[in-house]
Amino acid sequence: MKIKVLGVDNCIKEIQQILENARSNAYRAVNFEMVKAYWEIGKVIVEEEQKGEKRAEYGLALINDLSVKLTKEYGKGFTERNLRNMRAFYDSFPKWHALRAELTWTHYRLLLKIETESARHFYLNETINSNWSTRELDRQINSLLYERLALSKDKKGVLELAERGQIVKNPEDLIKDPYVLEFLNLKENSKFQEKDVESLLIYNLKQFLLELGKGFSFVSRQKRITVDGDHYYIDLVFYNYYLKCFVLIDLKIGKLTHKDIGQMDFYVRYFEKEVKHSDDYPTIGLILCSDKSKTMVKYTLLNDSNQIFASKYKLYLPTEKELKEEIEKKREQIKISKKLGD
């Protein structure tokens, strides 16, 4: 029988890996037991409240009494607010087997802020699928990711979002409108140039990749291409390993013009002929602009090319009111299109 000779350094690395795995497993196990305990506490509170004749008044008194006594015996962690969270936790997730061990109590507390069940399920699935930290989950909720994705989905697509998270099958699945770039800390009305936005996006690359969506890896900034001795520069180049294709991004300040679209069309055609590999899928072009003209989009090659997209970007978080207005506009557009089609 041969004995595996590792050497001291390799031996230490293997032991370190074993210990790290054990610590991670222990942390997850302890965390899930805590989540389970809070769920069970929430269940006890809900069931006790349901026994009270005057549910609202009895509920307030019950939470207050529990907070005082539990804090006295177990210390911090049992404030009235936390106990209300536990009660809401059970109300929102009444089936124990539906809870996921991958999520911490902090994840669940963030999910409790979401009012609609479909959006809550989307963020839960997406947190697990994308391995979001609590900080990343909080940002995506605040940037209204679900609502923005839902803007570009039909009824079946929205249902799929809620049940499975974001599924990437074609270029349209990656595109959002608007993109939210609040992490750049640029004021909407301040004077800045495209190169300023580009520099800040690179500086905040991790957040930008999160905003772009699933499967993106950074390739190049100001990618130079040369045709007949003339040099051209593409602002940002990424590769998406879900769709297995290059994604070219151009940044524009102000209104989208036909020149911007023609330029992106040129970049995409160049990549198709000169850069992409034979087993890559068609290159995608995305123009991010601060002011997108719907008319310009309608009457240009964007309608003829399913690989080129234009999206608006915002430098602040959109309000729910703004997004609801966008959704209503889109519904009206769909209704009009159907009538014209008939």
C-alpha cells in the first residue's frame, strides 16, 4: 500500500481546508437552528394571539410582556420589534419545509419588508441562485430589481420570475430598463462626461456586475479596434458565460441618436467577424443612455436587430410610483399593439 507523501506545506493546506469547511458547516448549522427557533417563536405568538378575543389589543400586550420577560432571562435579541419580526416571519412563511438553510435570519428580515408574495419569492430564489450576501440582497430590493425585470416580461415570464428567479435563455432576459447606477454617487443634474461614468463603473465594477445581472465577466475597457488604419474604442466589453457571447456596452449622456445606434451596429458586426470564436453565440450590443428616445428606438435598426438594445440608466433609486407608471405605459402599448394587429 502506497503512502501519500504531502510535505508539511501541502499538509497544512489540506488541514486548513478541512477546518474552514468544518467552520462553514458549523456556522450554517447554527444559523439554521436560529432561523428555526425564530420561526417556532413566531408560530407560538401567532397561535396565542388567535386565542385572544380582542386580537389587536391582546397582541400588543402579548408582545410587550414577552419582550420584558425574555429580555430579562435571555438578554438582547427579544425587543418588541424583533418579536414582531418573528411573528411576521411565521405569517409570511407558514410552511417550515419551504425555508432554506442557505439564508440567514438577516436575509429573512430583509425579505419580510417585501409586501407582495411573488416579489418575495423572486428575491428568495435569486439570493440562493446568485449567492447574494445580505448587503447585495438589500441593494437589489431597494433598486426594485423584480419590478424592473417584470417590465420586460409577459404574464408567464413574471410567474417564472417568482417561481425560479431570473432565468437567462436569450439576450432579452439580461436587459433591464432602467439600470440603476446609484453606487456611482453622481447627482442627476450635475455636469459630467461619459468618461466620468465609465471610470466610476470600473471603480465600482463589483456593484456594476451585480446590476448587469447573471453570468457577466469583465473583458476590457476602451477596447481598441482598427479598420483601414482608423482606430475606434468600445467603452466596455464583457463576456456572458450563460449566453456564451460577448456583450459590448457604450455609454451616452443625453438623448440617444441614430449615430449612437449605427456606431454600436458597427462594433457588433466587427466582433462578429473578427473577434468571436466559432462556438460563441452572436455578440450583444447595449447602449446605456441617460435619456432614451422611444421614437428613435422605434424608427432605427433596433427594431431590425435582435442583438442590439438601448436602455436608460438612472443615477438614483427609482420610486415604486415611477415604476408603476412605466408598467401602466407598457400595458397600454401592448393593448394598442394588439388592436393594431387585429
